[in-house]
Amino acid sequence: MITTIKGVLSSIHEDSITIEIGLIGVQVYVPLPLRLRLKVGESLSLFTSLIVREDSLTLFGFETPAERDTFNNLLLVNGIGPRLALNIISNLTPETIHRAVFQEQVELLSRIPGVGKKTAQKIILFLHDKFKPDFDAAIKKTSESDVDMEVMDALVALGYSLVESQKAIQAIPPNTPGEVETRLRLALQSM
């Protein structure tokens, strides 16, 4: 099993990147937000998941172990393959996915391209117990998270994608008051 990879980014493709390790170039599929931030020539370290199929070995790379673990958990859901799991990670952070599963937010998961209502329900059903132990400690932040979910809903209603909305929410300074209007204004300013 290949669990991490370090090297120099040699090229960026439509859905993957190539990392040079010595004289070998390794193709790694990464989430969209990461791919958009990378620059050719920079050193890079990723946490990886190797998917072995009859006709291929495919490597998926992530910035954090939480992203990789969420990706691997999504693969446990019947009907979700590596590409769809990567798409889910590209649109929502692991914390948002955990919260959506724990709070049974079918509508949030079904907004992701390729995830319909039935698939979202499957994700919640299969992963609710798996995520719960890890998520119980984080549930104490629920009030702030609920405000951020309202901000995300507002941004999506204004036409921004889930990725753009989440990036804007993450750009809100940590000491910002928990009012929806204030957080929404700061999120819009960061876009």
C-alpha cells in the first residue's frame, strides 16, 4: 500500500497531476481545490490511497489524512467509486461531509454533481455510525457550523459553486461574530 508520496510537481492535467520522484513520474488524482492551487515545479507531499483494479493501479492524493480517510470511507458506500468519492471531496471538506452525514443533510450532499438524492441517502445510511465516534467531539461547534451552513446556502443560492462557497467560508477570520449577515458579507468580500 502506498500511503504517502513526496516529490516535485512536474505537470497538471485536467483531472490529475504528475509528481516526479527521482526519475519516475507518478500520476495522482487529486481534489479540484488542491489542483487549482498547485504550481509546476513546487515540492509536494500528499497522503494517498491506491485503488487496485484488474486493469489498473490508480493513485489518489490528498492534503490531509482526514481527506484520505473520508475518501476511503466513501468508497465503502455501495455505488460510489473512486471518481465520485474524489468529486465529493472536491466539493466539500471532510468536516462538512461528516456534519452532513451526522445531521442527515441529504439536500447538501445531493447538490454535489453526480450525487442524487438516493446516493446521498446511502452515504448517510452507510456512514452515520462510522463517522459518529470521530464527529462527537466536533459537534460542540454546531451553532457556528449551522451559521456557516446558512452562509453556504446563501452563497449557493447566489450562484456560487459549493467549492467557491466553502473556500469563501474558510477565508472568514476565526474571531468573526456568529451572525449570518456578518459572515455572509465577509465571505462575499473574499470572493
